[in-house]
Amino acid sequence: MFVEVDVQLGDNCDYSLNRVFSALAASAPVFRVETTGIHGELGLFDVTGWSGEGPCPAYAVIVEDSGEGRALLIYGGADGIRLRPQDSQEPWTLEAVHQWGEPCLLLDQSTHIETEPHE
């Protein structure tokens, strides 16, 4: 099973990425992930996939990574993923100053994620 991340530079991401990952399990929807925020702080952040139409599902999957052995891949739509602070009440939008986009995240496989939607 392979997962291809093919995201082009655009309104959501500052750079392009095209990479194929070998998945070790099935992908699962993800709604929150522990990562580093835009100010360098470690915390839990809401995550969504991003496409030309806006928000779409984001997914998590354990993949083989040549540098680390196994890693947790967080990926989304054609335009990558979008993150925001977990306590944010802002809707998902490219104009929000506390949100940011990434092509994907490749994290330690033990990283905390939440796979259930939250209120």
C-alpha cells in the first residue's frame, strides 16, 4: 500500500512536495495532532485536509521512513493540510492569522493524535 503526497506551492503551502510513502497500515481520519505551532510551541492542534474547495478530511497512517524506520504521516487534500490551535473558534480559512498550511507532517510514530471529532 502506498500513499502519495503531491502538493504544489499555493495559497495554503509555502512550498511544493511530491513524495510516495509505503504505508504499514490503513489510513484513519485524524482531527487533532501534537506538533510544533507557528510560534515554536509544542501543543495539540486541530488539523484538516485542504483542497481548492476548502476543508476536506485529514488522515494519519504509519509509514516506512528511510531516515527513522517508521513514522506517522499526517496528510490531507490536494493542497495539503491546515492546522490551528485546538481552542480556536475561527472557521477554517486561508485568511486566519492563527492557522497555517503544510504539505503534510512526518512525525514520530508515538505522536499523540485524536481520531474522533471534537466539539
